[in-house]
Amino acid sequence: MQFNHQVAMTDFGFNSEAKAPGFQPNHEHMPFVPVKKPYFFRKELLSPFMSWLYVPAGDSCLLVGPTGSGKSSIVEQTCARLAWPCKTVSAHSRMEMPELTGYNLPYTDPVSGDLSTKFVDGPLTEAMRKGYVFVLDEYDTLDPAVSVGLHAVMEGRPLVIAENGGEVIFPHANFRFIACGNTAGQSDDSGVYAATMQQNLATLDRFRVFKVPYLTHDDEVSTIMDAVPNVPKELVENMVKIANSIRDQHMGIGGNYLSVTMSTRSLLRWARIAYGYTMSGQSNPLKAALAETLLNRCDKVQATAIDKIAQSVFGNSW
């Protein structure tokens, strides 16, 4: 695949005549191109991210931000508009290299019937061979020893597969390595993101790092309105106000503390469920939708605190 197609920046929501290099939207790897969905692109984040995407210069990319702030989404939705194939894998503390690079699996020859083994690519090696964007989500939960094993890949150097007779995989020119995490690899001193680990400094030195905070009030309102257009704007503004109050208390602003927060993803879920319940005539649809979105996974004290935040915004109608 080559950059032989021009993508209008209007596809990213910008009022501009500029175009970005992309791929023809009919290539053989289209099944691996993410589905295009509504997404609010922030110019101050998209511009440097795309700059890295086209010219990584031996760097990998690390996107850092709170849960549900749009880290993996900006990658997938950028790829969707550029027709760039993308593979996303969620990391975990017990992940080992073969889960990324591949395994030797039993294989029966269809002609002779002889049983042997055959190496099968993992998601990372497939992305390297074919020129996909590879996203390692929840990167900061990974065992640091596994991260060290990825150093060559992060620098754009060849990967040696010992399990396949020492095969050397040279990365395709279109291959990109992206990690997403709630922390910057220095562990979590707030105690909110369980299972995150402190990563090796040599690993972190291989990243170009972008922070992905929650959207501003107005931008988040626009995002909700685009996703659920029939919800009144005044109602959405109040929902965003509640979400920001929960986030403030989650971060300890104002002297209070909540161990839960409301991500943009949760906010969208709340609006979507509330609209559905409103259309079906359920009583107090906003409160019922908030319970399913957030309150039902809180303990009694935190559920009561969040309920009071909502009541302070909506008043007697709550």
C-alpha cells in the first residue's frame, strides 16, 4: 500500500481545504481498517499526532490520559478516515511475548497426514509484515520485562522470532507502534488505576508522548449532541456539568474524593440510554440511565454523593 489518495480535512470535522495523504479505500486490507464513527477531533492533538504518524523518525507513540478520554479512539478514527489498517490489542500483567509475536502450533499436512508444527503470526508480527498501525492498549499494565523485549520494534528495527528458526522480520514502511495508557509509565500514585506498573526508563525513552485529557465543556456538549442529536442541548449541558463535578471530586478538587469517575464514554452511554427510556415512556429516565451507567457500580456512599451532585444541577426535576 502507498499513500496514493488525498483525504479532505473536512472528514475530520475541520473547515479547511487542506488534504492529508491516505490510502485508496478499496485495498485488500480494508477488513482491518476501523469502522468510521462520529468523533470529535481536537486540532491541538490531531496535528502533532498526524505529524508523528507520517514521519515517526524512529519513535513510537504513547497516548496518556484518563479512562475514556479518547486515546485509542483518536488512533482508530484517524485510521478509519485514512483507510489505514489498524490492529488493537489490550495488554495485561501476564501477557508474554508470544501473545504478540506468535506461536508454533500443531499442523497436519493435508497430503501426507504427517503431524508437525507451524509458526502462526501474532497481531504484532502481522502488523509489522503488512504495514498496519499496531495499538497496545492499557500498555502500563504490561510487565516491564515484556516491554523491554519490544525495544527493537519501538525503534523501527527488525524483530527476531526465535520460535520460527530465528526469522528476522523487517518492519513494513507503513508500520507504526502506538501504546495507550492511563499513566505515563511511572506507575499510579493516586491508587485509582489498579494493576498499572512502573515501566523501564529505557522503554519510555523510545516514545513520543501525547497527553489526551477529557474534552472541554463545549466540545463535550458538541460530541454528545452529534452522537444523540435528539437530546435537548440544555439537558446535555447539565449532564456535562455533572460529569465534570464527578471528575473534580475524583481528582480530590474541593476537598472531596470519589474513586470512580465519569468518562466521555460513560457520558455518551448515559445520554443514549436516557433518550431511549424517554422515548419508551419510562419514569425518571435520566436517573434510571445514570444508575445503569455509573451508580450501580458504586458503593452506597459514592452513589449517594453522585446522586446529590445530579440533584444539585437538576433540582426538583431529579
